[in-house]
Amino acid sequence: MKNRIQQTFDTLEQRREKAFIAYIMAGDPDMKKTLIYAQALIKGGADIIELGMPFSDPIADGPTIQKAAQRSLRATTTITKIFRLITTLRRTSEIPLILMGYINPVIKYGVERFFEDASRCGADGVIFPDLPLEEIGLVQRFAEQSEIAVILLAAPTSDRKRLLELSRQTKGFLYYISMTGVTGSSRAISTRAFADVRWIRQHTQKPVAVGFGISLPHQAHEVARHADGIVVGSAFVQLIENGRNVPDKLAVLSRLLRNAANGRLPRNISTS
């Protein structure tokens, strides 16, 4: 049986559309507002939501998401509270929900228990940036038993042999990190990244979504030309940090970026 992530990509492929995946940090600035913010992203057209699980010592997060994690931790966010949030979201939406965070808190929570509870509340996938392919056995059995997709990360530093193996092992989709470094970088996405994504899509049936460095419509448009979907995080987290009319702004930006990913750019932005 396909889970919601696979069903979403299949439906979008039939429509010849690209997936728009939106990330926010759970518990930033508190759980009640996270629920409102997630609903705003859904209203704006997000196809999939990633919910960050805060951790005190991240390795892949830029300053914007690091600060969001600190705000979330100060608000006493826990994995249990995030599961309750997902349960609440499930009352009104069947959108795929992915948990993204580091493996240490999951080990402390209990890996088997984590996947059982994630499945019970309605989560569809997990991303662990610090869990390498060689260590996937730590979670793979429990994930499969709970029908939770473990989504793996690839990067411009991955050679072709590793890209093939990552594509084979990942579930749901392959998350391609468009540049080395951390989230929120303003550097341009390299032609090497685009070449890798095109190559992966020629050698696997798994969808490929690209993240890191996407915040503007023209970036969303350009990246989506090469991939099956795009992931945007820091731009939304920045709106949350600014704290003014956040739900409306999240919905507007979500709609703008999703439209751009599917070739519908604002009139004042060139498609060239």
C-alpha cells in the first residue's frame, strides 16, 4: 500500500505538476501557533509539510533554523508534543507530514517506540540529516514495520555510485541538497547540482526533490525545471521569526512559490 507521500507524487505526476514541500520548526514559537502556521501553508497550496524536531546541536541548519530550534526548545517542545500536533492536524487534513530532525533525541525516545507512535499519530516520513546511509539499519526495520518512509539525503559531494545506492534505499523520494553548507545559504545553485538531479531521475523511478537555497519565485521555477519537487524552509521560518501577520504571509508565500515551481511566475519576474 502506498503511503501519502507516494500518492501525492503520483497524483502530481499525472497532473504534470511539481511537488511543493514546505518546512517549519514544530513549536516555534509554540505548538498552538505551529498548528495555525501549518494550516496556513496548506491553505497556500503546500503539497507536503515538513515539521522540524528541535535539537540543541544541529549540523546542517543555518542561523535562521538554528534560532527557530532554540525558540522551540525554550517553549519546551518534545517529540510527544509534536506527535499530538500531528494528531490534531490529521483531523482536518490528509496532507503528507514528514518529521525532520536529528537522531539523538529519537534514540533517547526509543527508536521502535518513535516509529510506532509516529505511525499512530499519522506521520508519513522521517528525515535524519545526521544518519548516514551506512547506519540506516538503526531505523530501517522499525520504519518498515510502521510504514514510515525514511527519506535519504544526497548532495553534490555524492558520487554516482552513492547516488544510485541512496536512490535505491530511500523511500518516498530522494532529498537532494543543492549545495554544500547549511540551510538558508544565499549562494546560487550550481550547474553540477542540476546535472546530478537530471542524472538521478534518468536512473531511478524515485522522485527527486531539491532543497537548500530556495526562497524566491525565480529560484523555485529554475530548480523545479530539473526536479520532481522543491523544498523551502528558511524563508518560512524567517517570516515566523518576524512575527507580523504570519499566517497570511505564510499562505501568500506558499502560493507564490508553488505557482512558480509549476511555471506560473509573477508577471514582473522573467522566466528566462
